[in-house]
Amino acid sequence: MNLRRLNLAEGLSFFRVISFPIILLFIYLDMRSTTAWLYLIFFSTDTLDGVVARLLNMESDRRAKLDTLGDILYLLTGLVGYYTFAPEHFLKNILLIGLVLGLYLLQFILALSKWGKPSSYHTWLAKLAAIFQVAFFVWMFFVGPHPFFFYAAAGISLLDALEDILITLSLKERRSHIRGLFWLTAPEEPEKAVDKGL
């Protein structure tokens, strides 16, 4: 990847990809409040890069891939912090956590087997799942696990993973930026076929 050719939106997505080790460092140092603030600030680029891409017409396949990679890395980083700061709660809910991760992994494998690349749908349900995931992790970093945020994040993430699986099975060609499964059959859907690789 030629970093000099990254546009502003791609640069914000790339920053999120490379910033996760900083969060891991503060998790290791057991600095919960700092971890929470940095997680919230750094993950906010997930919203900012999308806004910039739409306003400045900077949407690209490369940004979609970087955005997806950043989402994966920050989910895994959040889970590391979750296990580190609240191991009893994590282990108590390991089956539900494993189910969510298993469905995400299944969708990842399906996309790789079908197109040779991960998917980057960024559906509305995925965006909602990310909001509740971040809410749970940040609250947990500050004061501990909150039941509402946990079950909301887990439930919406399950629906998101299932929807992504169904979208992957339904599509005949690889696409990105799909609103959701419902819109796949809508003739006015302004989705675009994804450009070729990086």
C-alpha cells in the first residue's frame, strides 16, 4: 500500500488500524480511565472517516478495507481489555461471546471462500452494533461491565453477523457499503460493485 496516495478519509481509517497497540499498552499498564478515553477518541475516527468520504467524495475500496480491518482490530482490542479488567464477567459469558465471534468468523470464511477477500458491507445494523460495542467497552473500562450494554451489544452483534452471512450467501458479486439485507432486492438501491484490489 502506497501511504503517500492515501486520501484524507483513507488516512483516518489507516490511523485507526495502526493505533490499536496504544490501547493495548494502556490495558497492559492497567490504566483503565486512560484506556477508556483513548478507545473512545480513536474509535471516533470510524465515524469521521465515513463523513469525510461522503462529503468530499473520497469513498474507495481501499478505505472500505481499512475500515473493516480497523473494526476487527478494535473489537479484538476491546475483548482483550474486557478479559483483563473483568475476567469473571468475561468467563461467565464466554458461550455468548464465543457464539458472536464464531458467527463473525463464519461470515469471514464465507467471504474469503467466495471472493478471496473479506467483506466490507458496513450495513446499518453493523453501525448500530459498533455503537453498542463501543458503549459497552468504554463503560466497562471506566467502571465495569453494565448488563444493558453487554446484552444489547451481544444481541445486535448476533443479528449483524447473521445478516452479513445472509448477504454473503445472496450476493453474486462482491459489494461494499450495503444498507442491509432488505435493500438488496430494492431496485433503487444505489450500491456499487467494489473496485478491484488495493
